[in-house]
Amino acid sequence: MDMKRLELLRELAERGTVGAVADVTGVTPSAVSQQLKVLEKEAGVALLEPSGRGVALTAAGRALAQTATDIAVAVAKAEAEWREFMEQPAGDVTLTTFATGGEMLLPGLLTRLADEPHINLVCNDLDLTKLEFADLTPDYDVVIADSPTTSASWHDRGLQVIPLMSEPLDVALPEDHRLASKASLSPKDVVGETWIGAPHDFPFDRVLSQVVASTGEPVRIAQRIADNGIVESMVAAGHGIAILPRFTTREHGNGLVTRPLVGIRAKREISALLRPDRFERPSVRFVVQALRDEARAVADAHQAV
């Protein structure tokens, strides 16, 4: 049954005459009568009967008018609950991240949300060697992504892209390496070195492409490893040097040191990706703001060291 015609029946039950219904709805009495006749056909039973110079509701008409009222109450309640949901940060928010992004940001983010009992952050980490960050946005409210620059394809897909931080990428060396005494390294300094590389097209791998472009010399990549912890162990053991992120690389007492790489763009941009409709939810906006605050705190803490 058509909701608009049900509403006309309800108005007739409350106002008593077709003319009064016509006045409040802004249509002619004949249009109201026509719509009520259509509703009778939909209901399969007489809803109106003559009463003096007008009409009155039959028993079936009164029952259906009450049903129309019940429906209107349910709709109003649902709309009110939805407005409240949209206006208040509450409910589950799902988030996925790559490994070092989660290492940097999730502990502090969860601490920031601990005082918000109405928000439940559900976290996940995925093997992103086989995935495109943007492809995860249909399944998660927030996707933490890294890239050498903010990817134009993310904007092309209509995603909301929230910059979180720029993280420098350094050269990791064994602590007894001949270059460890230098405060920073240029692309020419690392010509001829053996590298522990990252998977193709990772931000770290693109830094090596810049080294090649800057020096005109190829780089020798002995292994390609996605897990930074394994890379750290291999570098510390003397099997090569590597590009690693500054904020999460461990270099204290483990045989490893890091040095800034100057003269080329050696950094990755970390962002939050969201579908724009997800970003309209107050709970998601609240989590994103907390994520931005935590990213700023992490970056500030490393700059202060």
C-alpha cells in the first residue's frame, strides 16, 4: 500500500471530512476522494461508507487508519533514532592498517578513545603486498595507507583522503659499516652497495628508483623483504643496507644504525582513506580526528628527539 494514501486515510480519521483533509494537504477534495478509492482497491475491502452529506470510516477503515498511525509513529521513531545516531559519536568503527602504521598509531589511538565508551574501534591489519589500499574502503570505515605522495587515483575514485603525517625514510646500516660515521648520506654515497629491498612499488622501493635516477648507476638488490623486522635483522647481520622508516626502526643496541638520505625525496605520506558517506558519520569523524591528533603527537615526539 502506498504510504501517502495511508496518510490521507489517517488524516480523514482525525479530521472527519474530505474537505478538511484537502485543506491540510493542499489538494482538491476530488483528488483526496480519488486517492482513497485507489486505497480501497489496494486493501480489497470497503474503507468508507456514506454518512450524511459526507463519508465515514468503516470498521476496516478505522483499523487501517490505526495501522497508518502505527506506521507513522514507527517512521518518526526511526528518523529520531537515526538523527541521534548521526549527531552523536557512537557505535562500531572498523579500521585496517599496514604493519608499521599500526605500530606507530594504534596504541595511542586506542588510549585516546578509552574515554569514549560509546565508540567501539575494531582494528585489523592486513598483508598489503597483495592489496591496493583504496580497494579496502568498501569493507572498512577507515583505511590507514602509505604512499610516496598522496595517490591521485584515490581522489579519482572519490575517496576522502585525510593526510596524517610525512615520515622520513632513512638508510639503515650495520653499525660497523664504513658509512656509519657520516651524519647523512647522499645517493652517491651508497653507489655500489648491496641492498635488502622492499617489494616492487612499495614506497621504500621507489626511493631506490630515485637513487638510480640521481646517480645513473644501478642498485644491487640481494633480497626483497616486506617485513621491516626481518630487514632490520638482515641489515644488522651485514647482509646489505636498506631503506627503512624513521619512526619505527629499532636501532638501539641491535647492531643497526640509520642515517638520513639527502638530495632526493625520501619520505612516505601516511593518510586515512574513507568512503565519503562513511566520513559523514560522527563516530567515524571522531576516530579520524583522534587519529590525526595521534599522528601529530608521534611526529612531534620524533622531531623533538
